[in-house]
Amino acid sequence: GAVVSQHPSWVICKSGTSVKIECRSLDFQATTMFWYRQFPKQSLMLMATSNEGSKATYEQGVEKDKFLINHASLTLSTLTVTSAHPEDSSFYICSAAPWTGQGGETQYFGPGTRLLVL
Amino acid sequence: GENVEQHPSTLSVQEGDSAVIKCTYSDSASNYFPWYKQELGKGPQLIIDIRSNVGEKKDQRIAVTLNKTAKHFSLHITETQPEDSAVYFCAAAPGTASKLTFGTGTRLQVTL
């Protein structure tokens, strides 16, 4: 149980193009999904919190117009990197949290999407 | 905001030995503490978690202890195996919110 998928697993694109990454919870409904970015040999950096049916909450320093997040259903959230540039190259990971009612929500992570912008 | 410190950054043990990774947190409101294992090129995998109403939790070779007074929690892996080699992250989350703050990670290497 608690499987989260991401698509694509890796993408190479030219500078200036937009890239969409999908995150799906396969066997549970996720009221909240999260998007992280991870640089080599570093920890996970939270970019934004996405709640179904409402606008995402972005962390300080994350450009909301550059990283568009949509959470249209309880099983799908998408991250679109608009006008990607080489500095956007990174490992993007989503997580999904089913509500447990215990005051803390277990996050299950997807396998990640490696983005390389040329 | 919450700050989570994790030590050591790297840990090398021989197969069969135990490994201990320690984390401290700053926000006394945190009450949920998961541990994740991340293998190269993959997403983090939840291996064990603990909530503040419990002092210790064990799952086969893995155990986590929590000391709320001292604001620290630890991961214990016994009888380590080569497949335990990975990067381990601790995290903390406050009461009713779900935002996790991660530690900086520990690269564990289990040698034969």
C-alpha cells in the first residue's frame, strides 16, 4: 500500500521550454501533496504544499510563477517548470499524505524526476 | 521555524554491527518523527516513524527512540547488512500541520 508514482522519471529539455511532472497516489487519496527539490548529496528542500482544490502554498524563495502547481484531484498533482533554465536542473520529488487524524501525516514519496535543462 | 540537526554525516560499519544515527530538533511543538531511507537515484522510503506519545518503537532490525525532554531522537539498525547501505534522513513535523523539516542526511555504508 501507499504507493506514489511520478512521471516522467527523467526528462531532458532545451532552455526556455516548459516541463510538466505528474505525481499520483495509486492506492490512497491524498488531500495534501508536497513537492521537493534535491541537489546532489543534499537534503530535500520543500518547494510547496499542494492541497486538493486550493492554491498551493510556496516556501520562501520559491517562485510561484516559475513552478506552477496544480492539485486537481485527490490522486493527482502536477508541477510545471516554466521557461526552464540550466539552473533548474535538479531531482524533483513529490510526496503524498493521506489524512490519518493523528495530528501528523505520514508522507509517502514518489521515485523522483530528474530534470536536465540544456 | 523548526530546525533539525543530524549526525553523523557519514557512517561506516561492518556487516553485522549496529548503526546509530542521531537527530535533534528545536520546535517543542513537533510531535511526529519519521525516518526515510534513500537509495541512489530513488525517492525516500519511509522505514519507521514515531509519535510523541511513544518513547520507543521497533520493527525487526530497526528501532527509533524519542526523548522529548531533550528534543532528540535516534535510529538504531542492528545486524546491519550490505543492503542497508543508503542515505538516511530524519524529519520532524509539528502537531497538526504536515510540513516536514528534514535533517541533512547520513550516508551509511555497510562493509563486508
